[in-house]
Amino acid sequence: MNQTNNEAICSACNVSSGWITRAATIKKRFGAVSVVDRGVMLPHCGACGDWSIEAKALEVVEIKAAVAAIRDTVGGLNGEGMKVVRKILGLTQAQFAKLVGYEAAENISRLESGDREYPRAIQLAALFYLEAGVRGEIDLHLLSDEMKQTGAAPALPHDARLEVTKERAA
């Protein structure tokens, strides 16, 4: 969709016609896992039916798809799928390694190049940050920058309503 004289021109058919907001289907792949979101409300061209999505809205869809892929996939994601998740987080292999507690980027490189399942603990760590981004607790755009400056993963806000204790065995 291009804007000219305050009119929206469809980039597919080059016609300035009425735009209709309705649900679109967006599919995102994470290696062998696909996530289909059928509930994204987007403007569709009244002439050809093509739709348009702004970059920020697409990022939100990708983050939600990554959350669903990790949380709802039995057995989890393989290296190719987690590479997509890492890129959605905006992290290099070295930064992602630090985020999940590995010493070196080579560990992430080996996991991403193989077809075996990523360790579930790493998937859950990525899920933790993705969900914090969806909730607005951290800005995923700044995650990479903050890690460059501090060399460590940012602390997430603590929920003061939660108290975790471990009881001693009797």
C-alpha cells in the first residue's frame, strides 16, 4: 500500500480503491514447525483483495508465532526453528549463548546446524524473553543493544506478588 495525496494505492494492482479491514492468514515457519495466525486484522484492497501489513505489526505477529511454536510444539523446535527465534529476538549467536547460559557462540552454532531438538531449557529461556516482549516488560529491539553494552542479559521486572520458597525435607 502506497500513500499518494492521502489516498492509499494498492501496490499489487496499482488502484486507489476502498480498503476493507478483515482477517488475514499469516503463516510463519520455524524449521519443520509452521504457525498459522488467521486472526490478524489487516486492510485489504477493495479491488484485488491484496493486503498490507506494517513492519511493527508483522513483528508482533512473528513474536506471537514464536511463542506458540515453542510452547505448543510437542518435542520442541530443532536448530533451524530456534535460529528463526534467535533472529526474532535480534541476537547474534554469541549474545544468544550468553542469554541462555552458554560460554561460547560455537555451542549455539552447533545446535542451529543440526537437526536434533534444541534443549528444552534453552527453548524456555527464549520463550521467557519473547513473552516479556509481548507483555511490554522489555523492548526486544533494545535487547541486543543492552547485551552489547553490558555483556549480560537484562533483568526482567520482578513480580512482587510472587514469593518462592523451598521447604526443607523433614
